[in-house]
Amino acid sequence: MGLFWRRKSGDEFVTLGLNEPKAKQPVATTVETKTEAPLIQPPEIVPPVAGGDPSPLPVETKPQPERPIPPPPAIESVREKPVPSRTPFATSVLGLNLSIEELQAQEAALQQEFSARFRRAVAATRDSLSEKLDSVFEGRKQIDEDLLDQLEEVLIAADIGVPTTLHVLETVRKGIARKQINDLDALKAAIKTELLNILKASQREGVASETSVPESVAPYVLMIVGVNGVGKTTTIGKLAQRIKAEGNDVLICAADTFRAAASDQLAIWAERTGVPLIQQKQGTDPAAVLFDSLKAAKARGSEVLIVDTAGRLHNKSNLMAELEKMKRVAAREVEGAPHETLLVVDAVTGQNGLEQARQFLKVAGVTGIVLTKLDGTAKGGIAVAIAKELSLPIRYAGIGEKVDDLVVFDPEQYVNGLFGN
């Protein structure tokens, strides 16, 4: 799945240069100078040299004839010793005592762990889908119209949705007509391929990666929208934790001043993750809170600003006006902001969540989806329905209640997880 937050260019690890080979420094010399009157000669202070070994404390020296000063033997002996099992440029802020290879091994292990957890998250959907597919395929040796009708019911039951299911089966029927699909294994492979194509096609719309914004533009503004109860506040806390863990300075803006408990809940997450929170009293203009947050983010050099917004749809005109004002304020302060507007959708709500997404799409200018509670439903096919009907990339998936249970959504792992591969 890769790093969670990849906007920083160049090396994935930030080197401090503690193991870099030292450049040869010019030999320091002292020269006797004549003075008109006897003065007390001040002690010569040798300036410290940046990089390499720690610089010794300044020492007083007496004027000497012009000749090279030999390096201290003790320091020279240290320089001659090679650093075992370390390559040049090996030190990282993510592990000062580890080499690049060791850090990459740790990252690979972490990716494997998240991949396994992602597969477990869709286990309920996989078990349900596999059981129903097995019952459809049981005892059959050929593909007929009755099998395709039963297959349609199975896919709809997995919450893939009627339009998406019909699209998949239309593609399957074309493959059968062209003799490209002539057995059950080929049929299952064709379904998998089509689901994966739908998910990948959705990544061509909206914002599929934070790297689309130049690193020089800061802070990167993430606006989070969604109805109350879908896990919006939890998602913000998890996002802040994961982005901070990748070495970024993060700030949270509590711009949902409509709901009294919103700021309190965010404050708990901010304290838990150690991320600063900018908030105002209830009823404050959300755009004003955002303005203060943008100023604070610039002042502290924050790389990411995560903005909570009001989670209500009962008055679309007010919500639209509020969001539009916030976007104008953000764009005035930071080029291209907000850079992403993520809609949080509860996977458990299935097609109801999809309808909510359609409504927000009309008023919020959504660029991507966060699918929460994916581990709590046997109808995880909603991810495909969202990708197909909204033409938006699913950016992240919530796979549990813990602070690190938010992963980058991987289409291939998702589809393979559904079919047990």
C-alpha cells in the first residue's frame, strides 16, 4: 500500500548526514600580527564545523609560528574506523540508529501488516460472496442464462448495486458471446477483472493522490465533509495520526461550529494524537475559524491542515453557502486550497450512504471518498458501487476502531480480498 502520505519529494527518508563522508576541511592556521601598542591578546575561538563528528568545545590557543596544526590523534582514530553495517546517508528522522535498508524493511513489514488487516476487514463480505457464488456454481458445468440471473442476485446482495451489477454482467455476456469465457473459472476471473477496472477508472477523476499538488504549496488543505454519525470525527483523528506519523506537521481546524459536541470530540482526538486544534465558541462563522487556522498553519510551518465541516444536509442552501465561503477563504490564503474535499461514507449504510454521497456531490465539490466501518459489514461491495456511480476515487478505508485503523484504499487488494486470492 506504500506510505500513507507521499507528498514529500526526493528520498522517502530524511537524512541528517550523520554518517556522510566528511569533506576535507582547510587546515586552520594562525598568523602572528604586529600591534602598535601592547594589548592583551584575546583567545582565538575556533568556529565549529557543521556536519560530520560533533565539534569540540572552543579552547584558548597561544599565537604560534605559521605551520599546520596536526589533527588530534584521538579524533583521527575515530574517523578511521568504518561504521559497521551502515551505508552513507543512512540516518533518518524515522530511526536515527537504522540504515536505509533497515528502515525500508520495517516499512515493508508495516505494509504487509496493513495488507493483512485490510484482507481481514473485507472477510465478512468475502465469506458471504464466496458462499453464495459456490452455491450458484455448485453442480454446474456450463454457463447459461439461469446461472447469470443467479449471479446477478448475488452481486446485488453484496451491495455492488443494480447499475454496477448490470454493467458487469453485460461485459460478461460479451465475453461469452466472443468465446472468451467458456468455463466457471474464466467467469469468476472476468468478474474480478471488471470490478478492478471500475475501481481503477474512478481514480482518473477527482484527486487520487496528494502528490498532484507541488510540495512548495503549504499547508495542504484537506476539507472533510459528511453527515453526522458516519465516523467523520474519528476519520479526522486517524488521518491526523497517520499523516503525522509520516513526518509531517499537522493542524486540525474545528470548523463545525453548528454542533455543540463536534469541537469537544475533536479535542479528545487532538489530545490523543498530539496534534494541535484550532477552535472557537459555538456559533462562530466557520470561515472565520478556517481563516484563523490557515494563519496559524502558516505561522508554525504546518504541512497539512485538516478541516472539519458541518455534517448536516437538512438545509442544502445554507450548507452550500457555508462551504463556498470557506473555499473562497482557503483559496485566498493558500494557492489551490482546498486541495482535497473528502466525503466520509459509512459502508454499513450501503445504498443509503450512496444516496448521501450523491447529495453532497451536488453542494460540496467532493474530490474523493473515505469509506469507514468496512470491517463491520458483509456488504462491502458498496465500494464498487460508489466508484462506478460517483466516478470518484476511494482514498482511504476505515478497518477498525484503533487510531491506526485507517489505510490507503488499494483496489487490487480489495478485489483479491473479496474473492479470497
